Amino acid sequence: MIPESFIQELLNRVDIVDVIDRSVPLKKAGANYSACCPFHNEKSPSFTVSPTKQFYHCFGCGAHGSAIGFVMEYQGLSFVEAINELAKQVGMMVPQETRERDADVPQKKAVPGMVEAMQQAVLYYRGELKKSQRAIEYLKGRGLSGQIAARFQMGYAPSGWQNLQEVFSDYQDDVLKSIGLVIENEQGRRYDRFRDRVMFPIHDQKGQVIGFGGRVLGTEGEDDGPKYLNSPETPLFQKGQELYGLFLARRAIRDAGRVLVVEGYMDVVALAQYGIEYAVAALGTATTPVHITKLMRQTDEIVFCFDGDAAGRKAAWRAAMNALPALTDGLRLSFLFLPAEHDPDSYVREYGKEAFEAAMQSALPLSQYLIQHLSEDNGLQSQEDKVRFLNEAEPILAQIQAPRLALLLRKRVAELAGLSDEEMRSMIRLPEVQRPRRSQPRQTRSTLSLQRRFVLMVLMQPALVSPDDLAWVLHESEEDALVKQTLEAAIAYPNAKPAGLLLQLQNRVDARLMRELEREIHLLDEQVDYSLEFEGARKQLKDMYAERQGKSLLARMQEKKISDMTEQEKALLKAMVGATKNRS
């Protein structure tokens, strides 16, 4: 592991302006620097970089982060690779944190945390793949090379019930169950979740393994359980938010200017084998609005590719419906249907990259696909046909908030139903679609709670924090917890830049709260006297906590009889009642 102290020192040493300017030329814009965002297409700059906060933020697509985050996103590197790259740029050597072991304890690594446990499992499965000739022959039979298997960190979970006992010294550790590596039956007996399967590690945006997909080596119909078995929902892994292959495909997506969404792990790997490296797959679930939003940060063209059979067409329609709330006028979304006898894996192996990409040129745009689907079993000849067409179109149109797309689709539906625009509006109820604005206004700050205002000042001036500050913080709400965690990070790293402290908070704070905090710090006025603001916010927050604590104490004491109170409690009650009367 790389020590946290080194990561903080690295972020203090590098200048995010220099890091980003090497890849994206920046222009001075007041106290900050700006450019057109490298993560989505835009004509006017909405991407800003703060030298004071060492943080970048795009007001268009929401991309944000530190120098480490930028190198990861832009170059498609893992967290560790990004740190090594930045360290090289400033002439620093990356140390590795080692843990002392008892000489009498067998040389098996204990389970210190969820991410580390996943990484240990990856290394084990990869090692087992090299030993299994059967698994190797299976992958060769699917046309995969050793290089592509290594790139996707593929492995093999051998037969047997408790193979992971070889990896983890404490097979009963709760962490192993929490991350889905083991299952516990009703009798309390544990066994490995994945057995005799080719393993596909699932990575998050940092390149960390958060889950697995496992495929049986046998053919369908054999008694091997489900063909694909995925990790369950865990604190690390939520399948509705992750896409297989996205971490490795990011650079290729930007180079190609599009992303291809397919249905299976093997489709992604096989396409990469043949040079189509911009493919990703949903993880055993239909594509969600969260998936669409993630992909929109990478490109403005998404092509869905489905089998041409009934199951593929059903999956395509679910994907289209789930995408509707996330649509924007700048997004091009289309659907490619392969011949019924093919999936992307078999098609690219039979016809090659050029034929596959040529087929993508004929993919149906979303608007055309929607109309085609709604009218394929409807001749639109009778009035009843047109009524059914309108009834089926209405809930679809109601979900589309992209102004231009919504307007054109409504016109096309009205035309097919033989209605004027006015008749269309009077016949079916649709929400008013706002007309697109010529320019997007800059985001403004919302009213901040006292806790968040103090947290922002701590992030800007961590050296002003004292260990004594932890004594007066209450722990009654999510924002109170944020105050405590930020103070602890500041005490540990008093010289850290705001970006460094945010990195410390990333895995300890709710994702929604983290996004809001990152947005607020980027909007923070660069001209503020942070030291003065810090002292003022600290005094106000301490007073607020003291008053809240006093009221709570008063309420508890009032439940007691006077005769049951100590003399000290009676004196305190008298003082507090008097203070309350004076304030009123």
C-alpha cells in the first residue's frame, strides 16, 4: 500500500495547473484557469481549475477532482498508476507501506479492509488461471489471447468449497461475507461463492476491484448453476451504478467519440480482442439513468448493441425506457440489432472489426427506434389504432425533458396520428418542456448550513484546527459527522491542500454529500479572508452546539423530580432557566 502521508505530500508538491495544462491548454480567468472540458464536447469553456484549492470542476458535466483524479480520468490510469505518474513528474519515489508480521504466524495476509480483500482475491484467481489448463483452453476456444486476459485481470475460481482459506488467514472474517466472496448457510457453515468459473473482475472509477462476475466453463444445459454469477450488492458494489469495462475503456471511448453498450462480460472482452476497445456492459441489469449519466461524462454518442432475438429486443426496449429521464439534446443514442443467431462476441469473431463498425453506422437513432417500436404492430389505419398509438406514446413523451428532442418527437407522433400540434396538446397531457436557453447560467451557491460553512473553512485552513476542537463537536446528524471527519483529517494533515483533504474524506462521507461539498468548495470566493471566516464559523458553531446541548440537558433534567436532583444539577437548572428568560 502507498502511505497516506505520501499521497498528501505528493498533492502538496504537484501543481494541478501544470498537470492539466500539459494535456488541456488552460487560459487565465481571474483567480482561476479555464478551458473547454476534456470530458465532454462543448463550445464555450465551463471547465475551471483553481490553483488555490488544487481542484478542477466542470459546470457542464460535473467532472471534478484533484490532480490524481484528472490523470486517472484523462489517461485511463488506476489510482496507483496515477500516483506513480505524478510522482515521476516531480521527482518523488513512491514508497510502499509494509505491515510487520509475527514470525510464528503463517505467511497468510489477514483481511484489513474490503478493497484490499478484493485485490487479494484477484491475485489468487489470476494465479489459479495459470495453473488450470482446462480454463486456459476454454478461453483460447473463445478466441482470447493471454494478453487480453491479463489486461482485464481475468482469473479462474477452482472447484472446491473453501479454496479462499488458502488466501485469508481468517476465513470467518465478516469482511469476506460483506463483499460477497463467501456465503454462509443456515447452519453457519461458510463456502466460496465462486467455484469452477472464469472470473471477470469489476473495477470502479479508481481502478479498484469492487466485485466479480463468474462464468461456468461448461455449456448451457449442464448442471453448473447459472451461466453467469455476479457478486451480490455490497458496500463496494451496486450493480445499478457500475458498468463492466468502463475503467479500461475510458481512453478508447474518448478517442472513438462513442461508447458501445453490450450485454455480457465476454462481449466486452472479445470486442477488445478485435480492436473495439470502447465497449462496456451492464452488470446483469437493464441500463439505468445512472449508467447513462456516467457514459455522458465520457462521450455524447452511445450505441446499444443487442442480439436480434426476442430477448435482445426486450432488453433494448428496457434500456431505451430507462434512458429517457437522462436524455439531453446533445446526446446521440442509437440501437444496433445483430442477426438473431449472433451476439457481439460471435459476430466480431466471424466478421471482424471493420464489418462490426460498419454495422454500427446503420444503428437506429433513439427517436426512430421509439416510433418504429410503437408502430410495428399497429397499422395506424383505424381510429382505434391511432388511439392505442397515442396511449402508448403518452407515458414515453412525458419522461423526455430534452427540449428539442421532445418537441420533434411530439410533432412526429402528432403527424402519424393525423393530429395538428394544437389537437395533440389538447388530447394528451404532457408536461411543459422548457425552451433551451442560449447560454447556461453559472451555478450559484445555495444557503449553507453552519456545519458546511465551517467544513469549507477547515478545508481551506486546516492548520488552524486544534485537537481540542473535537471535544465540542456533537454527533447527532450526518452534517455533524462530516464536521468531525473533516476535523480529524485536518489534524492528521494540517498542511494539506483542499484537494488532499477531500481525497481523505472520499471513502468516509456519503457520495451525495461529497458531491455537494466538492461543488461548494469550487464556488467558494477566492478573495475571502479564510482565517477570519474560520474563526467566525468556529465560534458560531460552538455556540450552536452549546445551546443545543444545553436544551437537551434541560429537557432531561426537567423529567426528574427536584428531590431526585443533586445540588449541582439544581444549580445548573436554575442558571439555565435564568439564561433562557434573559434571552427571551
